[in-house]
Amino acid sequence: MIRTFKTVMISSLLLMSTNSMSCDADGSTGFLPENDMYIGVSEKANNGMTEEIFNSVIDRVENYYSSVVAAKGANLVTLRKWEDGTVNAYANQVGKTWQVHMFGGLARHQSVSPDGFALVMCHELGHHLAGAPKTTRMWVPTWASNEGQSDYWASMKCFRSVYGSDNNEAIVSNMTIDAEVTKRCEANWNTESEVALCKRVSQASKGLATLLNGDRPVSFTTPDKSVVSKTNHKHPAGQCRLDTYFNGALCTKDITDETSNSDAKAGVCNRSEDYKDGVRPLCWFKPSNF
């Protein structure tokens, strides 16, 4: 049987997508856009990061999600590159092996707290698990959830799942919490423990968003007002990414309500369901309807 050019192209693209790395459809960048930052292992970490903390954060997230990935017929492998000063992270799939690459340079960056580092790992897992919308290659969806969706899932599902059993009230009592975070978390969540977890993940995202914004300030009170005409699958701007993490923290959908690889509305807070807070920001996401 003669196969059409279109069929051959689609088959080839799907095969390529199985083995590519992500954070983008081309496999050329990671959690951050391509950059020349490098923080070597000999440089003192201004954020208090140590190799022990680096590994303990990875252990905690990996221990929770290894069984989740196994239930999907795959094997989760985290490559721990503590000595590598690269300020980035990325994910890739090689057959049934789902990989996450975590670098010491990112962990040592002054804007990245241990909670922020955990949120990055959650983001990378999100490329495997966060569902639609997916990155595309020549209009064909790849295996990877896009940047915004991975950010959203990281705070909405992953961080809450991994750290929800902590004494978050005690933890945030020793943190400086932005007033806007306190106001919005208290407005959306009911119990003290839920409010505390919302505060914790929101504050973790602020340092990351500052880094993602080129070390320029971001704020919970100045959301990105831009509106995309179609969903942006690449890296949104730093403020837009803070808005995404913050809305993920505010989304009150149950963490067991799973997202879907084909339905972008599944398991998340949607405007069409009359959610006012916790929805994906319009600075990167174009809803199918409101």
C-alpha cells in the first residue's frame, strides 16, 4: 500500500517527539530559555543549597511520582547533575523511560529556594504528566505538556501532592508572605492547612519567576494583562509565569482530579465552570470558550 507524504510526515514527527527533550517542541531549551549562566560546584550557594538538600528534594518528589509514572507503564529516572553548573532543567522521553534532568547550577542560583527547586522538578514532571495543551511540532501534538501547563500543574497538583502532609502552618509562620498571597489564599481555601500550603507554593514561585524574568522584579499585584490570540506553547514572560503558578496554587480542584492528554479542561479550574480564581492566565492560554 502506498503511504501518502502527509502520513509519512506525521509518523516521522511522532517518532521524533518520543525521543526529544523538552521544555520546548524543538528540544533546544529547558525550564529557562537558552542562557549562558553557570554556577559551578565550587561557588558558594547564596541560597543555602547543599548537595544533601538537592538530593533530598529530588528524593521526595521522585518517591511520590515513581509509582504514578509506573502506573502509566513507564519508568521515571531523575538524572542528578549536582556538579554541573548549568542554570536550567529539562525532561525527555526515551521509549518507556521518562527522564528529568536536574542541574546543580539551577539549585545554587540565589533566587531558587529549596521549595522553588522542588517546583522546578514538578514543572519537569509536568511535561510528562500535566496533560493538554501539548507542545506541537508541525501542528502535530508531541508527548510533552507545554510550558504554561507544566507551570500550572506544578503548583496545582504536584507541589500540593508532595508537600501537603507537612506541617505547613508551622513552615509558613517562619516565612515572609506577600499580603496579596495571604488575601487570595484565604479567600479561596477553607482550612488553615490548605491556606498555608497555598501560601507556601505561591512564595516558592516568586523567586523562580524573578529568575525567569531576567532577575527583574515580579509581583502578585501586577498580573500580566496581555491576551494571546492562540495558546502560546513556548516560554511565557516571567510575570505571566508567576501568574500561572499563583493561579495553580489558588485552584481548588481536588489533586486526585486528573488532567487529560486530550481534554484541556479536565482536572483544572475553568472559566466555563464559573471559576474566577485559579484559572490559567490569558497571557499564554487561549480557552476554547469562556
